[in-house]
Amino acid sequence: MQRSRNILREEHGGMPAQKVFIDRAEARVREGQDGYLFDAQAWYGGDINKLWLKSEVEGSWGKQLEHAEVQALWSHAINPWFDLQAGVRYDPQPGPNRTHLVLGVQGLAPYWWEVEGAVFLSNKGDVTARAEAEYDLRITQKLILQPRGEVDLSLQDVPELAIGSGLTNASLGVRLRYQISPLVAPYIGVEYERTFGDTRRFLHAEDEDAGGFNLLAGVRFWF
């Protein structure tokens, strides 16, 4: 019977699975500073435990890379809706690099909001945090409107990375995508982002853009 129970468990959800998901691969048009953003995730594992990889790259066309990060996380289901995630993050970007310990949660909140939040402790002792939320509103079976918001915070000033304490930056946008198939969906959208406090002051001192509207065009796909 034990052998039969093991086979039954594997055939009904106990077997490992995997997914590679490109959430945002987009061009971003802003007056005087056109750029790009690439946001991808991948996981492998079972219902309870997974290896979860995350990556994000952002920059302006023809200029130096602005931001890049890679995360490797152990993800453990704490209930049917949320995973606890812990691991490491590395930022291979120009200027001072950072390695972080990561502790966060990711899952599906009430009313079908997909949410994600994490706290980061760097090898220099800097503590930062990030929270994201998005929601899929189906207009038709293929046309989907997605509002999305993100906020970043820092416990202290990190001048070498142009980060100030408190609320550092926030973005709010909406994307309209057309699902050609369950695997591929091009989209267009608009997003407003802004920096705050000392972060804004650091960017102004370096003659960097501190916020504004972006027009977006990209594609979302998974395999």
C-alpha cells in the first residue's frame, strides 16, 4: 500500500514541475531618456518547496546599465495562497556591487491580487525593502488590463548608490495586453514613477532623472 500511496501522490501533484516566466520585457519611452526593463522569474520544485530564481535588469538605450539584480531563493508554502521565501540577492551593476540576504513572501491576496514583498540585508549592513502588487482584470478572454504598483524603502542613506532613507521610490502603472495564446501576450501601457526625499536629492545632484511618465510596449510570455 505504501508503494501505491507514493505513486498516487506523485501522479496528483507530488511530482516536481518547473516554469520560466518573463513578466515584463519592455521598451520604456520617456522624454529625454528612453530605456528598457527585463523582469523574469523561474522556479523548480513540488507543491511545498521550490527553488525560485528572480532577475531584473533596467537601463537607458545607449547608456550604462542602471540596475541589475539576481535572486536565488528557497520558497516554502506556508498556506495554500502564500510562500515564504529566503535566500540571496546579488546586484552585478556598475559602481559598488552588493550582496544581500533576502526574506520575503509571495502569493495571492484576497480579491486575486498577486503580491510580493521582501526585506534585504546587504553585506554592508544596509537594510532595504520592496513591495509589489498587480491584478489581472479580464475585459475579454484575450484582452487583459493589469494595474501594477511598486514601492521601495530604505532604513538608512546609502549615498554611493544614490539611495536615501525612508520611502525611496514608487511607481504606479497600467498595462493592456492581448493574449495571443496562453503562452504569449504583447502589451502596451503607461506608468508613472517618482523618487522621494534624499533619494531624489542624490539623483538631482548627479543630473539624473528623478521621475516621470513612461509609455510602455513589451511582451509577456512563459514556457
